[in-house]
Amino acid sequence: MSINNIFQFLVPKDKKFFPLFEQATSNLVILAETLHEAVNAPKAEREDYFRKIEELEATIEEITHKTHLELSRNFITPFDREDIHALVKAIDNVADYMHGAASRMRLYQVEKITKSIRKLTEINLEACQLINAGVKQLKDMKDHKAIKDTCKKINKLESKADSVFDKAVADIFENETDVKNIIKYKEVLSALESASDKCKSVSNVMEQISVKHS
């Protein structure tokens, strides 16, 4: 048992880090919901969604910064310091790529939203909801099987996103003749697929933490 684990028996329940994790994942879910709503809205109505996504991404970035400050101030942590850093960074990365997808749609003035884009935002929303659930499961650290099952579901969603992305890119090259549109759609799809990859990274960190404490 590490010295950090020993101290955990002697100190009050964590009141600093898990509230920050939960704030980050709650905002992540709202960001994913907002992005999914944006791609299902008419083009004229998307700007409000994009502004909200920008604000949410900035909020998550600030939470990440606060977490790093708490790491520098606190000797006792709920689990290994490197895992705290990895977890909050992985969550921040998901937000970055979803924000990146929204930014590309906004910048490139993408008018027609394809089924593949909608499907990828739906997959990312589901993965973010599972991340939120997984962080709450980590807080109790009682049911390691539940954490493992949550991580498996996230990993399956990432594989599903890969398949949607591959098919979507193939369809673009086969059916789209405008080079500008090919670039636009591929950029948006790539950002969404990368977001799902980062969801898997969060899953890997959560599973690693669970295994260490099982």
C-alpha cells in the first residue's frame, strides 16, 4: 500500500477533487448535448449553440486549471497525483475536440449536416454521459465491476464511432465533387471522431484508477 493510500484512512473524505471532477463531467455532458442539438437545428439557429459550446469549453478549461492548482496545494489526494492529472486532462481533451468540431462547422459555414455528423454527436453524447457516471462510481470506489462495465461501454462506442467515420469519409470521396466540401466535411468528421477517441482515453484512465484501488 502506498503512503498516499495509508493517509486516505486518516483524513476526511475528499472535498476538493471529486467536486471538480463532477463539475467538469457535468459541463462535458451539457457541451455534448448542446453540440447534438446544434447539428439538429437549422443553420440560422446554430450560432447560439456554438456560443454556448465556446463558453462551456472555457468553463471546463478553467476547472482543469483549478484542479492543477489544488494538486500543487494539497499533499493528500483521493488517488495518485499522476492519475488525477491524467483524468482531468483527458476530460479536457474531449471538450477541446467537440469544441473543435463546432468551430469548424461555424468557420466553414457548413450548411447541410449529414447523418454521419449527427450520429457521431449522438455517440459522443452517450460516451460523455457514461464518463459522468464513471466519475461518480470512482468517488465511491465500491463497485469495481460497475466501473469496468462503464469503461467497456465507452470503448464500444469509440469503435462504433470509428466505423461511422470510415464509412462517412468513404461516402464523401465517392459522392462529393466539390473539393471545398470534401475538406469541410472531413475536418468536422475528424474532430468528432477524435472526440470519441478522447472519450476512450478517459475510460482508460478510469479503469486504471479502479484497478489500482481494487
